[in-house]
Amino acid sequence: MNRVIPILTILLAIFVFWYAAAIWMNAPWQSILNGRANLTNVPFLEFAQQTWAQDKPILPAPHQVFSEIWNATMGLEFTSRRSLALHAWITLSATLLGFVLGTGLGVILAVAIIHNDAADRSLMPWIIASQTIPILAIAPMVVVGLGAIGLTGLVPKSLISMYLSFFPVVVGMVKGLRSPEAIQLDLMRTYDANPWQVFWKLRWPAALPMLFASMKVGIAISLIGAVVAELSNAAGGGLGVRLLTGSYNGQTIQIWAALFIAAGLAAVLVAIVGAAEKFVNARNGVRA
Amino acid sequence: MTPVVQAQNLGLTFPAGDGDIVALSDVNLTIEKGDFVSFIGPSGCGKTTFLRTIADLEQPTSGTLRINGQTPENARKDRAYGYVFQAPALYPWRTIEKNIALPLEIMGHSQAQQAERIKRTMDLVNLSGFEKKYPWQLSGGMQQRASIARALAFDADLLLMDEPFGALDEIVRDHLNSELLKLWDRTKKTICFVTHSIPEAVYLSTKIVVMSPRPGRVTDVIESNLPRERPLDIRETPEFLAIAARVRDGLRAGHSYEEVV
Ligand SMILES: Nc1ncnc2c1ncn2[C@@H]1O[C@H](COP(=O)(O)OP(=O)(O)OP(=O)(O)O)[C@@H](O)[C@H]1O
Ligand SMILES: [Mg+2]
């Protein structure tokens, strides 16, 4: 109970603010509409309800967004082109594939970097440089470029996700794999352990906390990568496409619905990584 | 018989920006099988460095060092010694029994052998019942005992111990000292033991190496004629006090007695 009350209070505050903001932002257009219809002296309460029920409001009211989400998921066949569930699945699949590829690439690069000075000096600058290029510039190039050689759909999008998500994993894992203290490494040397054993019995378990921390960042930006990539291929579907067509047509309710689904997906994905982290921590005796 | 450790004119200089640090200079020392050798001296006199050189964790810059007649590197590859560091250095993600199993896994012992050795060494250091605990669930003294069990698990004949009881209180220390003596008597191992405590050194050792700093060197090697069997109250006997006095003189001659804790 002690935790529920503050959360509910904040939620309530957000809704109050949101409804108020919707009145304020949609009021000018509502006044024009009412003027055209020769409606004068509309009482405030009625006017407020009008601003919460526009077709293409500047800021849709919460119930408009949620009913749109409900109708576009539960109210439609999954295979329908307008089904938000279908578009969410398209985005999710690219996100997950990109995340798996990105995490794998990140770990492999980190292992190469810590075992090899030359790799450290030659790879690290490129890895950092790769992240200074705006993803909005790269994504169309990759999607359109790969599309030209017949590669469309899942793969180009997950490549963008991978491109974003490998970075936190490399940085985190280099730090994590280097985290064992000198004395822990000396101990391995006194046993004449081979590099393979040093890796699996010391460096890897020492790096696990960093791996999970970077995977939480990685999965969230994987999703962003997938959405951004979808903006470049309207035929492919996905939440990005819903955002794009929504903004072409001024369908703000549709935009907000897609935004909420994306945010919800990200929250669930991060929570799943967090649960995996808890599970591994429990097996490794981490103090709760 | 070949000595377990033989150092001749051994020197080790650490390069440093503002003048090199001579950690060991012209060290001559022979340790025979079954010796219990204590190294005592003020902070910075090279005790740890000498132990690490034996263990092939540091490379001497002059002189020769032989372990069982071999180079330190070959001795290390032979798993000739168990090393107990100043800190327990347990791996926090492993339970106590898994920590003790670590060297056994690396050296390729079978599951059955591992189980048997874990049980034996945990009994030896009085940790039975704590097999499934994680290091943070143990007191400092218990952690240090676990690290000793880990060094004993693979049954090396030489035990290198760097102030293993330095962080413990007097009572626990007394207890562990007499346990260590019993263990040494039973297993006939050779033990090199670093300490800051004169009574501890005299109580444990057959041979006490007194060192002094800047440059780190051996100033005296005292053979003890105390019997192998040593009850704790041997520390009040005249023989004991005479040896302690000689150690104290040795330390004072190194001009550093004030620094000794
Ligand atoms: N890796 C290193 N690099 C440079 N200098 C070092 C290194 N290790 C030790 N030294 C120096 O060598 C000298 C001897 O150090 P050592 O650790 O062997 O002393 P010690 O006798 O074990 O001291 P204490 O009783 O405090 O543990 C010190 O002056 C120290 O500063
Ligand atoms: Mg030391």
C-alpha cells in the first residue's frame, strides 16, 4: 500500500495535467469550429468535452489514445494492415534480432580488445566514431542500399538496431572484463591457468554485472533503431511506419497510440533483461 | 637433497620515474624441505616482493633463484607452491567450496577428487558447514581460512603465505597459528611466512629471516632450536624470549625498529 499510493498520486497528477493541457492546446481550433457552426456561449464543461473529442486534435486526450490502442489491437484481426499488434510485432522482431546481433558483436569486440593491444588501439577509435554519425543519416542509406540488392524487411532494420546496441555492450564489457583485481589475476597465474580458464572462470563472471547494465541500454536503443529504420521503408510496416503515416495525415491519435505501444514495449523489454539479471545474480550469490 | 628455495645474490629493482626502487639487493638464502621460515622486517623491506619472486609473479633483475632446483617459472608450471595472499582474494560469485575447487578445476581433478579434497581441507581449517556460503557471508578470519584451504587443496609441498593473519585479532590469530603449526607438522610441508609480529615469527618458525629496507636486504637469519611441538605457553620460556630478543636486535640493527608494528 505504501508504494501504491505515491504511484497512483503521480499517475493522477499526470492525467489531470494532460486533460488540462488538451483543453488549452485544442481550444483555438475548437473555437474556430464552434464559430463556423455559429455556436456561441458554449459552457466551459461542454467546451472541454469538445476539445477532448476532436478528430485530429493537437494533443489527444488520454481516453482517445487508449481507446485507439484498444481498437487497433483487440478490435482488429492481427493480420489487418491497420492492426497495431501486427505493427508492434514487426518492430519487436527487428528489435530482438538486432539486439541479439548487437550484443554478440559487442561481446566479441570487447574480448578482442582486452586480449589484444593492437585491437584496442585500432578498433576503439572506429567504434566511438561509428556512434558520432547521426542514425537518421545512416538508416535510410542502409535500408535503401540493402533494398537495392533485394534485401528488405527484417534484416536491414535489425542491422540498424545492431549498429546502435553493440556500442554500450562493447564499452561495458571492456570495462567489465578488465574489472578483476591484480590479486585475482595473480591467483590464476599461480595455478598456471591457461587464457581460456582465466576468461571463463574469472573475467566473464566478473563482467556479468556490466553485461546486464549495458544490455538494458542496448535493448532500449535497439527499439529506437528499428523504429528509425522503419521510417525509411513505408511498405514494410512497423510502429515507425504508423508514426510516419500518422504525421502525414495529421492523425495525432494514431501517432500517440504508436508512441505508447513503443514505450510500453521498451519498458517490457528492459524489465525482461532486468529479470534475467536477477536470476543470474541469485545464482552467483550477489548480495540482495 | 636439493633445497626447496635457493637464492644467490638475488636482486630486484623496480624502475620508477624518480629513481629506481631497489626492492631486493644481494639476497642469499637457502630453504630446506620441511623448514618453516618467517620473514620479518619493517614495511617496504621487500618481504612481499621476495615471496612474489619465488612464485614467479615478479622477475629478478640480478642473481639466481632456484625452486626445487628449477627456475621459478618451471616450478610455477609444476604447481610447486600454494600462495596465500595478504587479502583473501576469494571470488565473490563462487561459494566457499567452489572457491576451494577453483585450483582443482584448473588442474583437472575429477569431481570425486574435488569433493574429497574440499572436504579434507575445509575440515583442516575448521570451516565445515560453510561449504555453500558466499564469501560475504563469512567473517574476515573465516575468509582468510578459506583462502588457506584453497592453497592447501592441491597439495603443493611449498606454501607461500604473505601476512595471512595480519588483519585478524590476537585471539583468532593465536588459534590459527597453533592450527598452522599442527598442519605443518602433520603434512611436512615447507612454509614461507611473512609477518610483522616478532612473537608470531618466533612461535612458528624453524628459521627467521630478518630484513631491512632501502635497499631491501636480509640482515640476519636466525635458526630456532625450539621443539617442533609447541604449546602456546612456550612463549613465556627463556629459550623463546632469547630468540625474540635476537630478532628484535636484528631489526634494530636495520635502523628501523621504530617502524615495526
Ligand atoms: N610493482 C611495483 N612497482 C614499483 N615498486 C614496487 C612494486 N612493488 C613493490 N614496490 C616497492 O618495493 C619495495 C618493497 O615492497 P614490498 O611490497 O615487497 O614490501 P613489504 O616488505 O612486503 O612491505 P609491507 O610489510 O608493507 O607489506 C617498496 O618500496 C615498494 O614501494
Ligand atoms: Mg607486503
